[in-house]
Amino acid sequence: MLIPAHNEGVNLIPTLKSAGSQLSAGDRILVVADNCTDDTASIARSHGVEVVERSDPNCRGKGYALAFGRKALRNDPPDVVVVLDADCTLGPDALLRLSTEAVATQRPAQAAYRMVAPEQAGPDRQVAAFAFLVKNVIRPSGLRRFGQSCLLTGTGMAFPWAVYRDANLAHGHIVEDLGLTVDLALAGHPPVFVPEADVRGEFPNDDAAASTQRRRWEHGHLSVIRAGVPRLIMAAIRRRSAGLVALALEVGLPPLSALVMVTFTMLILLLVWAAFGGPVGPALTLLAAFGLATIALFAVWWCFGRSILPTRTLARIPRYAVGKVGLYADFFIRPQRTWNRTPRQEHKPSETG
């Protein structure tokens, strides 16, 4: 298990305990203390795991840490490398289920990655947790039912060594997981979803930290759409691959709030056009599609999301979406291009044991 960590300190302890409790004979944990200026490395060593330290302030980002960890493993490579973020914990038997799937399919295996809203967090964080559920659990589950691949989500990822050894990792892309999904699919290694393997993280309590995290994720997602979708479509045409078409559609689907905003805006424009004598067909077609998407989203909430997003919070969804207008406008004006760690509240040692 490879855990990249940048200035995590005691926040790393729950992750190490969760991972360590699932190790079998021959398994090991390697922590990459990446450009750390705190006690992350010493805390990891005190828990009996292997640690390598990387210091290169000019090359920042998780991709560089993953590549550095790979270099440390080359002399004694494992059968499978499982990547876990330093702020995540594993559900029951997640490590076994992920590694078993990766070995059986010889493809990258992705766990169901859920983000949890802290109890004291506001309703916006609850809406974000529901959006994560849709993107990281519900949609991949549907793709799996149709025999299609999924997106990597950055944590809870298992790679057969032969795939990990040759993967393009050493870069500072702000959402390395989506770019890696595209690269691996084009190389013939599309990821497979493992819904039984559960990995959980927690949104930061601080609004500014949550905004920083959201900006990095969504700007990175939009940049991958722009660069990755054309590559997938061209490869799908050349290879006549329905799987690459399905993956291109999944990669090309923007964040949920952006999709709702764009669809609603286009619907208003088409209705205005129709009111001034334009054809009614496009407006009715988009209205029908928007209605079906709304019904599907409500069905997902009813079946899976009521414990995450209480009924009283549903009214916050439009406000949450509108609140992201500035974030998306920034992508075209001043897109985020460099990786920044999301500030997190430090857990007290007594809380982590």
C-alpha cells in the first residue's frame, strides 16, 4: 500500500491504523513523505511502516510522489500497488477486495470513494457529499452493470505492478487521477469498479479550505475534459471501441452542478428563441432530457442519498449550483494549474489513539 503524504502530521494516524488492520502476510505499507516540513515521516515510522522522503519544491503534486514511491519499490516490486490518500480510511475488507480484483483482471481497480460531511458542516457540504456519491459510486455502478470501465478517483486505487510500473505518473496535474484514467485506457488498461470496496474521506470544516479543494477538483476536471475527451474519441474511432466511447462520455460529463447550470441556461435560451419564432423542437427535446435527468437524480437521492442529504436541504441544491458560477468563470479567466494541499483541521492525538 502506497500512501503519499504532505505535511499530514497526526492526521496520518487514522489512515495508518485503518490500512494496517487489513494487511495480510507479505503485505507492506510505504509512506512517501513528500516535501514535508513537519513530523509526518517520524510519525509514520513510529507506526512501523516503511517511509521514503522526497524533497523537490519545484515539482509539487501527488503524481510526483507516486512516481517516487514506484522508484523505491522497483528493487522488490509487489504484485499489486494500492494507492490510498493520507486522509482516507478503508471499509471492511477493502484492501483484499481491491487487490483480488486487480490480480484477477490485470486492470486497475477502483474502490467506491465516498466523501463524508462533518457533523458540524453546513448544508453545502451535504450537497457536495451527495454529488460525490453520484459521481463516485452510482455512475460507476451503472457502468459496471453494462460491462464498462470507470474513472479513477485518486484514492482507493489498486494497480497490478506491470501496469503501475509503466504508468505516466511524474507530473503535477492537479487531478492526476482523471488524466491517469485516460492514459491507462488508451494503453489498454481501463479501470474496473469494485463497489464492495469502500474508501472514505471527509470534507474540511473550514469554508475556505473546502473552496480551495473544490476549485482544484473542478478546474482539473474541466481541463481533463478539454484535453482527454478528444484523445479518447479519436482512439475509439480508430479501434472501433464502444468501451472508449463510453469512457469518453463519462470523462466528458462535467461536474453535476455545472451540468445542471449549463442545461438550464440552454433551456432558457431555446425557449426564448422559440418565443420569438424559432423552432420549438430543440427546446422540447432539451426539456425532456432535463426532466428525465431530474427524475433520475431524484430516484438516486430517494434510494441512496436521503441519509446524506436530508429532505430539508434539497432546496439548497439550486443555491449550491449558482454559488459555483464564479468558480467556473475563473476556469476561463485564471484556471488553477498547480497542485495545492487542502488545509485540514489537525486531529488531536487523543482522538486518534
